[in-house]
Amino acid sequence: MNAIETFAALSGKLFVGGAYRRSEASDHLDVVEPATEDRIGQIADATDAEVDEAMDVALGAGRAWNAIDMRSRAVVMHEIAAVMRRDKALYAEYLTREEGKPFKEALDEVSWCATAMDYYAEIARHEAGRIAGTTVPGQFHFAVKEPLGTVVIILPFNYPLVLLCWEAAAALAAGNAVIVKPHEQTSITTLKFMEVFRGLPDGLMQCLTGGPRVAQRLIASRKTHGVAYTGSVAVGQAVARTCAETFKPCLIEASGNDPFIVMPSAPLDIAARGAAFAAYLNCGQVCTSAERFYVHDAIHDDFVRLLVEEARKLRIGNGLHEVDMGPMATRRQRERFEAMMSDARRQGAKVATGGGRPADLNSGWFVEPAVLTEVTPDMDILRNESFGPVAPICRVQSFDEAIELANRSDYGLGANLYTRDTDETFRAVREIQSGILWINAPLLDNDALPFGGRKLSGNGRQLGPEGLNQFQNTKFVMIDPGASTQDFWWFPYPRAESYPGTR
């Protein structure tokens, strides 16, 4: 079955109880290919009854999975990772058609899914708890890790598969069941991807398509026990408020506005290439995109010239062709980006290159990668998340000024610095307010280290042991094998320890 036939076959389907089924929903949402503007499928807005059924199925599947020993769970997860690697080109094609990113970026995304599955398959075996020294001779004190129960994962459109696997791999390794609510734009790719999880017990991994109502029902239900959400600040706050009603643990990754600092000691040709990648990867639709550039006055003009050259080199077009940058994912995203660019020009920013629609592409939601100069710290484009292919450059006079401006944000996800100055490097480590800091190596991840932000960028961490802990409860256990008396603090209290005035 080719991709177009697959999109048609999965339209209107859900993945519940280990099988695809046609939804009973009367409402459906169109899926439009961003490079062509063709409708390539439809997704069902799952009914309340279907959502409730999936939650009931997950409870039973989770109990069965948690009863399996961790080594056997790891074997299953490694097998899933092997399938992801074997079939990565297949899923990459679906992802490119539905989201728009270049095929190479989609291949990378599926590869990262596999590494996350392998990592958590093993790390969970080493993070089952710990033994502590006792406070009473002869006793045994320890902590054990237990699954939350059923974890709900609410996904964005920009990295639907890797974010799914960062969270689902940790949740599954910890012994949880998972229900996925994908973004409306990338639901069919996510549905197709569910087939890689068929080695799991039926119902352990499920996928329900639809709009906000589906997500809200999953989040609010007492039959779910943890939530992972990636998306906007406003929705992230709403998710956190709902979870707070029952103190349900939630992982929130809610936008970024990452600074990119370039200092005189940096190799400018490399810094410009790194800046282009950090600004234009996935058409700038990355939560950790570089969105605020603070460039030292001494090298500002040379850096701008080099970055403009890099931006103009990028090949733009359908992600299934030989290109470096595809379209924006939706018409709405392009309209938002173009409005933001207009506002920046009105406020005084100058366009050094790009920002318009490519003249040779008559269909699809394409834009040119942009470089803006004469940008000042108070402009909206530096204060808000741009989430598009633009590099607004603000001139600074010192490293101190760059640090101060980098921290002048409501967001704190990632930050970038290009420098060869050791003092600047370690000052950045101490002083920049972010959850991630890249120095001379933008946007790389590491499964073994945590990913997450501060301030309005959210709370909690993905990846690393911290990502596993997001989906676990910790239980403290104290055992006295001999069931001995503990008169050192039981009743009756000794007279010698009573208030002196009453003795």
C-alpha cells in the first residue's frame, strides 16, 4: 500500500485495544499536505464513549504490563526499536507528507525514536529504587519505584514521533499504559506509527484522534494518572490547572524563545552555519529554535553578511525532493508568521534577506528564510516566540549586555552561545537562565541528559533518568523482620521525658 492509499485507509480510524477500528464519530477534520495544499485524509473527532473505552482498556493492559519483569519488558522495547530502524524510511515519508519537513529531517526523527526506546529499556532496569542506611538497628529501609498507571500524551505537530517516543518510552519502561492524542495535523502518521508497538500487550499503547474535547476528557478523568503535554503556554497552563484539581503529575513543555549569542572570539563562518541551522531547522518550527540573536558590535556586520549568505543557499521546496527547508505545517502558521514579520518591519526592523513567499512555488505554505537587522530589545519579535524561519539580530556592546538581554524573557527553554573564551563559557553556564545550554553546538540532544525549560517554558523534564521519574511514584518502605517493640518512641512515654514541672 503506498502512502496515499495508507492515508485513505487510516482516515477516520482509531487505535484501541491493539487494533485499528473505524470511529463512530460524526465529526471529522481534514488533513492537508502542506507542500501541495491537497487534502490527503481525514481524522475522526473521537466520541466520549470511545475515549472512555480506551481508558478502561488501558487500566487492564497496564496491570498486565506491570506484572512482567523489567528484563522482559526491556527485550520487547528493544524489539520495537529495531522495527523503527528497519522501517524508518516508511514512517519518514508519511511524516514529510503530513508535516512538511525535509525527508532527511523526518528520517532523523524516526531514528531518535529508536534510540529513546533503547535507552529507556535499559535505564529502567537501573532505576527501580534504592536502599538507604537504617535509623534503627536490624531494620531494612528502601524506596521502590512504581508506575503512575495510565499516562496521557498530548502531542504537537512539529515533532510528533520523537516527542511521542521520548515520553512513551519512559512511561512504558516505568510500567505505565499510554494513550496518545496526536495533533490534528499529524494524526495519520501517528496512527500509522502505532503498528510498531504491536509487540506490547493489547491496549497498552492506544491512539485517539480529535480536537481539544478529546484531550480535555483524557486529562480530566480520574482513570488517567499522569499527563505529558507539548504546545502553547495558554493550553499548558490550562492542562496544569486541570491536573492540579487531583494533583495529577504533569509534564509541560510550553514554547521557547531561545537566545543565540555570538562573541568576537567565535569562528564566524562556523557560527553563521550554526545560526542558520538553529534558526531554520524544520522551517523554524522547533521549540528550541534560535529566535533572538545577540551579536557583539565588533563582529556584527561580518556575521550578518555570512548569515545572509547561508540563508540564501537554502534549497526550499517539497520535503520529498532534494531540499533543505520545506513549507510551514499549516496555512494558519504561515499567516501568523507573515503577520509577525509585518509587525517587525513596522517597528523598525530591516530585512537583510528573505521573509516573503518563494516566487517559483505556486502552491504549498512556503516562506523564505529571513534575516532581520536593526532589531532592538523592545521589539515584539524578540519578546514573543516566532516559531518560523527568521533570525532577528540585535547588536550588543558586551558579554554582560548579551547575558542581561538573554535573560530578559518570560521563557527559559534553551540558549546558545558561540565563543572560544573560557571565561565567557563558564559565565554562561552559571548565569544564563535556561533548561538547556548549547555552546558552539546548537540544538543537539542526548537521551541520557534531561530536556526541559524554566519560567513559562514549562515544568518537568524529558530524557535522562529525570524523564523516567516523571512517570513514576516513589514508595518508601521500612521493614522490621523481627517485629520487635520500639519502646524508644512508643507509648507509654517515659516519665524522664515528660515536662519537668509535672514530675
